[in-house]
Amino acid sequence: MARKKESEKGKALKLLVQDYLKQREEGTPVTVLTLIQDIINAYMQTERELYLQQHPEDYANGFYNRTLSLTMGQLDVKVPRVRTGKSFRPSLLPEKWKRVDKDYENLLLALLSNGYSRAKIKKTLEKLKLPYSEESIEELVNLIYDKLDAYKTSPLSEEMFAVFIDAYHSKLRDDNGKIVNISLYVAVGINMEGYKQIVGWWVKKGKENRGFWAEVLQDLIFRGLSKVFIFVTDDFNGLKELIARFFPLSDHQLCLVHLKRNLKRTLEKEEFKEANRLLRRIYESDTREEALNYWEKLLEVVRSINPQLAERYRQRTDNYLAFVLYPEDIRKFIYTTNPVESVNAGLEMMRLELGGYFPSLKTLEVNLFVQLSNLNDRWMRKPIPAIRGNLYRIRQLMNAKFTTEEVV
């Protein structure tokens, strides 16, 4: 019987993942609301399959529609029926005519994100009179995790205007019960229509290296991405060289906001004040020549305190000034990795709510997936006006850049 139970659950998971992949391929945005809706539908259907295994005399009898109103929006769920009617009722479904309250909504979000402790989930379940065991909760989280896995491997567009990569550092309890340091790298893209979207994430224990970045870039290529106008990243170890290798025609901008933070830690107060003034001049420069003039003055300030750091910056001059070659009204969007900062801020709030660290890699990724689904929903409602307004010019420049490669 246990083997058959796993088979039925696996069937529901497979259908859920296939449906999700189809939506991703069609470009349909999948929000937290639709995610909750799909999970509830899949779980209720699995419950019916298990019920019918224990009651072979009964039969499935289609579905009926029910609306659940949450503060974040409306759920349109499909409730499975059996022939004998009252003999089966999904336990996650609120009582008929009962208004969905905030406790129920918070429970659904907690089940998605593991945002509640076990004790708090149990208390909420008792308050709502929902007969859920810890095993049932784990099964529900597994449904989300399989959908998450489909998200991570879903196809990408061939072309992307910009890809931003930044890191979030945290702590995680590993499989041996030890608290370890981890780095989470999230990539956010701006597509050729001017919309932001999540394109991937990768978790690594310890610091990044060339081998790790090779895997990241190969993952993006394997999923279909081949033409990126500009990458925007921090100065991660080995990434600069590998972007030049895997995406040889792409520009690569190093984040000036990270540079400013590093200068503040490195320079004395007066030297940093002058460096910050020169950075503002670089932002405001009309031409690359003007920006380069202020950049060289900035290097002189850094050299007076730390000659080795100044030399490192000098070797990356083209990367720090890449943004100046773009139309003036979109430069502010591509000299910093700020599009990823909102993801990091949300993760930090979740970490604090969970007690200062993530209980497992699975918990971290489920929390991240819920947040990314919500961000994608917001981002896909409206493109970035400045990018949208320059799409014709960007398309011309991109065609010229990559047509040259094909001719050669």
C-alpha cells in the first residue's frame, strides 16, 4: 500500500511540475497566489487518490469550483468529489461558508515558506481545526520543492539586455547538524521588452571560485541564454575572466556601489570624501573620456593609501566604466547590482524570523522561491520606463554587436 501511495503522490507531483514548466515556456507569470492555488489543488487531488485506495467501493466524481478570498487576492480552487458525497472532504479546505481569516492565510504562506516553527504551525492548525500532521506538512512542502526545481531548470530567452548577479551571505544548518557559512548568488535579468525577471540562483558553501562560476555560466547557456548585452556584477573571484570566455561579446560592468562601500572601508575619512566626490563626477560624465579623467584621479587617491588596490582597479577600468557607453537615461540602471538587493533584503528578514540561520538548504530554497515568485509577479506588471523607451536603439546596438560575431 505504501508503494502505491508514493506512486499516486508522484503522479500528482509530475502533473504539477509539467503544468508549471508549460506556463514558464509560454511566458505566463507564476505568482505566489497561483502557486498557493496550484499546491492546494494538487494536494486535495492527492488526498482523494489516497482515500480511494482505502475505499475501493467508491469512485472519483469530478470537481466543483470554490472561491477562497485572501488579502493578497482570490483563489479559484477545484475541489475533488467522490460519488458518495459526504464520505470524503479534503482536510485543507475550510468549512463551507466559513470566511477565510488571516490565520488561514498565514498558515498557507507558512506552509510555502517554512516561515513558522513546528510548534507555531501546530498551534495554528489546532486553532483552525485542521487535522494536519507534521508528515502532511512535509508532503506539502515537497510539492513546492518539486515546483521550485522545475523553476531552476526552466528555459531562458536566447537574448537578454542585462543580467545582474549579486551575493547574499548567511548561515545554514547542514546535513550533519553543523551551522556553516553559505553564499547565495541570485541572477536578475532585464529582458528585451524592458521587464525584470529572476533567471537563476546558486548556493555555495564558502567562497566562490573559477570552477563555481564556470558552472553558473554554463547553466545559463544550457538553459538557452546566448546573447547578453551587459553583465553587472560585483568583482567576484574569477568571474571577470569567465564572462569574457563564455560571453566574449558581452559588456561587463562592475558594481560602482560595491566599489564605494569598499573605498569607505579602506580609505581615511578625508580621502574617502574626495573619492566619493570623484565617483559622483564619473556618474555625471557625458562621455567616456570625461569619466576616464575622473577615474584616473580616483585611482591616484586610492594609490596614496593602498597601491595594490589601486592597481587592481586600474586593471578593471573598462569594467567600471562600461556603463558610460550606454544612453544617458539608462546608465543609472546598469552601474549597480541594486536589482538583486531587494531579494537579499527579503532573505535577511526571513533569516531573522527563523532564528538567525536557515534550518536546512531546503528551507532556504523554499523561502527564496516564494519571495522570487512574488517579485516576478510585481516586476512583470510594468517594464522599466527608461529601458522600454530605448528598446529600439538597444535592439539596433545588440543586432550590430552579435551580427559581427556571426560574420566573423
